[in-house]
Amino acid sequence: SGFYTDAGDLKVVLLDWQEQEITMTFKRVIALQAFAPERIELSTIRISKSDPLINSAREIADDPQAQCSLYQFVSAWSDQVILSVVAEGVAVERKPES
């Protein structure tokens, strides 16, 4: 697992409970906040359109009309948010089983 940036996009690579790889590609990322997110077991991914972090990101990016959502990855063990992404959208791809 890990995360990678490229031209305003962010790729987050996860392994599910069956060790199958999932790639989430976030489009037009305007904010990213991370707390040691690699190799952490996740319980949930929360999605919000009205979190204060979205407004802060819009202001800092000087794009007050950006149509963004907040995606938060939550640790299975601490129930703490370990990765937050503010982006216009996300595409999810599951790697085919070999």
C-alpha cells in the first residue's frame, strides 16, 4: 500500500482483507493531510461534502467554487483519521486476481 501524486491527482493503493489490490485515483486534489498512513489497517472511508476542511482547502487553493468532497481514511485500531483528501472526485479500480 502507499500513495503517489501526479499532476494534481493522487493515487492511493490499498490491500483489502483478501490481499487484493485496490487503487483509488483522486482527481484535482486541493488538499491532503496524512498521519503515517502506510501499512495501516482501515475500518472505513468517510465521504463528506460539508466538512470545514473543504472550505479551508478551497480558500488556500484560491478556488472558492471548487466542487470537492472530503475523503477520510479511518484506522481500524485507533478509530482516528489517518489520511484526508479533498478532491473533485475519485475513480476506484480493483486489480484482477492472478
